[in-house]
Amino acid sequence: MNIKKQNILKNICYTELVYERINKKLNIKFSKKQIQEYIFKILKDTDITSFTKIGKNFYVMSTKNNIRITINSNTFRIITVDKIERK
């Protein structure tokens, strides 16, 4: 699967509910703009080898930030962001 990172960066979008979900899951209190900047920077800085497509979603693993971003591959909508537990 050939994932085009530039296409994801150009088209990412959010729903109203996902902002709350991201703040809750990451235990932060960012504004919508701060969340957008934070997610964009992580996507931009994460190597393409950490991007995978499974089914209808892209998964981006950022070990530097200890998070996994789930993105719908059709709409480029951010679905959720989960913390990665380090062992």
C-alpha cells in the first residue's frame, strides 16, 4: 500500500466531538487550534514507515510522542488519538 503523507497532511479534518475525545484520551486541555497544530506537527514529523493502512483507516504510530493517531482513509478525518503504553 502506497500511503501519501502529503495527501494526509493536506486533507486532515476534524469533527466537533473528536476535539473532546483527544483532550480526554491524552489528558490535556488544548483548544481546537492547539489540537490541530499538535496533530499536524506529529504527522509531519513522523516517518512514513510509521504510517500503516488497515481496512478503512490509517494508523500513525509516534513513539516519540507515545501516541497512535487513527485517521479515516476515505475522508481523512481524525477518528481518535490513543496513548501508547511503554513497557
